[in-house]
Amino acid sequence: MADVYTPKKEDKFSFGLWTVGNPGRDPFGDPTRQSLAPERIVQRLSELGAWGINLHDNDLVPIDATPQQRDKIVRDFKNALKNCGMVVPMATTNTFSHPVFKDGGFTSNDPKIRAYGLQKIMQAIDLGVELGAKTYVFWGGREGAECNVAKDPIDALKRYRDGLNYLCDYVRDQKYDLNFALEAKPNEPRADMYFPTTGHYLAFIETLDYPEMVGVNPEVAHEHMAGLNFHHGVAQALEAGKLFHIDLNDQRFGRYDQDFRFGSEDYKSAFLLVRLLENNGYAGPKHFDAHAFRTEDEDGVWDFAAGCMRTYNILREKAAQFEADAEIQGILKEIGNQNPEYEQHLGKYSPEKSLALKQVQFDIDAMGRVGLGYERLDQLLAELMLGVR
Ligand code: GLT
Ligand code: MN
Ligand code: MN
């Protein structure tokens, strides 16, 4: 039954073909359900209220398809999109499944493999643009190492940069309206992956030939695998104007790569994230890069998909409730209005300001004794989240 949490197209929720299409395989076990046809995925997601569907080249077109087969597959998929009012906001390339990429695409020691990688990515970019994608994600699944003496990590970074610069030029040359979003992950499937966190990518982007074309695609699970605070990482990306896309899911700290349903594990982190996105005008796709538990059949897959979107909307309402709560807002106002007369000493440096600041007497013991009241605030948040407020 529809209610206020039921997703709508304007919520801009998207899923990857590989997410709901995940057959429940893991390193120790065979698939537990059948793969779903792309057309069925498009139709069911649309019925559930999703807006977009993302894909790797080979989620749609098998790696060994002939040009004729490719054209038919793409035609059928476009028809399904049109019939269901679904869009493809983002596309990406699979440079990790085939054995040819076992030591990376961009960063392979073998120039023949790097050349094949570039060729495959250009073809996948063409496909993504044909389907309407505006964002192109790069997740360097095999860009890493087990044997860390086999590849010089400085060479690896240079090769990665050369590859991205080449592809930015390709996009410009083709006059495509397409930006790149780089997705970090610390490990899995490689022992160590280059660019393990969103922060690593934010620094790297500034060294590219066209930094304005390139942003990040942070994923909840990937930062949690690194033991980091996702809310803070996304804030840095937002503040830098680099949050081009986002992968929502969930993950327990210290575990294998789980890709759980959004908001299924850590409600508080998920709340902080949704509040951050909603309060800072993030208008991009809200993409769920997750999959149903291995215990599920197809019905469970749709429960999973509906659950991701519903939880986002519930948390959005909780965030609005937090902004409208007089007691909470009163505390936040007090926190934000302490000692306003000292603002004059802050901000941009001037010689006069520094001279004046050097004259100020601070009673640091008295300042250090002031209690901040964050316990009360944090408990109010807990009560709001737990539904008793
Ligand atoms: C893969 C990975 C994801 C990436 C996808 C895009 S593929 O499922 O685990 O985090 O976003 O390449
Ligand atoms: Mn993941
Ligand atoms: Mn992802």
C-alpha cells in the first residue's frame, strides 16, 4: 500500500543492473537465484518507483557479442526504458571480471593490456552516451596488488592519470556531455587497491588535465571497510563541488565487502548522510549499489530494492523532523552563538588583526570547564530516531 515513503521518480533513485541482477554468488558458494533479464529489471524497478538504471557495458552486452547482436540488445533495452519511463543516468565499464584484467586495466604492467582497457572503455562510453548517461563511473576493481614489489605504485598512479587524461580528451573530442566520477575502495578484490579512499581521489583529481570534468562517487561500504566516517568523506566531496554521484548501501565495519541494503546496519550513519545530502542541495542520482541477501529468491530481491528506497525516504523525513524540533534546534542555536564578539579575531588575516589578537587575555582554565551539552543533544537524536519523539 502506498504511503508517504513510497518512492517517486522525482526522488531520483537508481540501481545498477548488477545490483538487483546479482544472483547471490559468493567466493564460497554458487548462485542461489537466476539472473534477471535487463528488461524485467527495468520494468519491476519502474513499478517500484525507481527513476534510473545504471550499467556496466557487459551487464547489458556480453563481452563476446557481435556488432549485430550488440545493436539488437541495445535496441530492445532502449524500448524497455522508453516503455517504463526509466533513464540511464550513469554508466561504467567492467575492467575487472575478465582474466585479461587480473593485474589491472589502467595500471597493468603490460601496455597491450592498458591499450585494450582504453579501447574497451571508449566503446563502453559510446554505449553509455547512446543510452543517455551523463556520469561515467570508474571503479578500479583490479587496480591494485597482492605482490607489492611487482608494480611500482608511482608508475601505477602515473598510468592511471594517463588513462583518465586520454579518456577526458576522448569525451571532449566526441563532444559528449559526460563527466567522470571516481570510486574508491580500500581492498577486495585485490589485497590492496590504489586510491583506497575518496580523499585519495580528491587529491588526485587536481593533478589531472581537466579536473573540472572529474569528481567522485563515494560508496558507504567502501569507506566503512576502511573504518572511516562516510558522512565526513561525503562532506569533503560536497564542499569541494566534487560529489558527482553516490553509491548507497550498508556495511559492518571490519567485515568482508557486504553491499547490504541501504540503512540496514547503521541507522545513525545513514541518518547523518541523508541529512547531509538533503541539507546541502545534492541533486544528483541516489544510486543503490547493493544486493539482496544470498538467502533471497526474486521476491526477496524486490523487497530489497523497495527497502533501500523506502529507508531513504524515512530518513529524509527524520531529517526534516530534526530540523523542525524546537528543543533540538534551540540547542544547536546555542552551540552556534557562543561568544560572538570573538568572531572579529577570526577569518582573513591582517597585520592589525594579528596585533589585536595577541593582546587578548584568555582564561583557558575557565574556558576548559564549560560543559557543552552534547550528551543531551545526542540522546534527543537517539529518541527521534527510535520513534519516541
Ligand atoms: C562492483 C563494485 C561496485 C562498483 C561497481 C561499478 S561494480 O559491484 O562492488 O562498488 O560501484 O563498477
Ligand atoms: Mn561495493
Ligand atoms: Mn559502488
